[in-house]
Amino acid sequence: MIEEIGFLDEDFFLIHEDTDFNFRAQLYGRKVLYVPTAMVQYKVRYSIGHMSDPEVYYVRRDSGLVRMKNVPLALFISCFPEFILGLVTEFINFVKKRNHLKLYCKAKVDAIRMLRVMLKKRKMNLQGAKVNTESLRELMTPVFENNSFRKRFKKLFFG
């Protein structure tokens, strides 16, 4: 599989390299399983700290890179309302609630600066893709399913 899809992308550097890897695997028809009972012991972002400047920066930058690099255009368009909703809630969380306006903007601008590189990689990923947009959509959890949106909304605005 690694020969087919490549290994971890060094452009991600610190965060979301696993998300990118998993997305590419799914594009190529590989099954990626979520096993909630699996146990892995490691220190999450131990070296940079939770909600530290590097974490905020790389999470925001790299989430955009994953989309640029891997999400087929038809899927992006069909999920555009959810994407906008995600950007708005993300903005509120990181800018208004956590006071990271400058860092948030830097992350988004830097992601846009990497657009050309990501589009080159995207072309290769999507040329080799073995699944269609509908198959990818079936793997996604709808935003409004299982009160997920309501829970996030409450957490964002009420604690």
C-alpha cells in the first residue's frame, strides 16, 4: 500500500499527516477502520502542548492542506455548506473564544501559499484514485447526524 500511495507527507510536518495518509488510502480503495476499543499509549502533542501556538497553527493550516490535496471537487462542492459552517465555528473558536486571530490568519494564508504544491500532489492522488465521490461521501458522517452539531454548538458558545 505504501508503494502505491506513498508514506507520510513531509509537508504536513507535525499534525494531520495521519489524516492525509488515511484519506489517500481511502482514495485508493483501502479500508481504514475506526476501532473505538483500540488502545494506543502515546502523549498527544506532548512536545508542543495542547492549544499552544504551534498546535493552533499546524492544526488550522494542515486541515486546509488535507482538503486541497485529497478532496475531489464534486465532493467539496456537495459538502460546501458544511465546509462553510466548519470555517465559521472554527473561526469563532480560535479567534473569538481563544484570542488567536493573528495565528489563525497566518495558518490560513500559509495554507493558501502551499496551494500550488498541494494541487500537484492532488492531481497525482486523484489520477490514481479507485473510488468515486459517492463512495467517499458514504464514509463521511453527516454534520447534523446524532446531535453532533448541537453538541459542538453548545460547547462552542456555552462552555
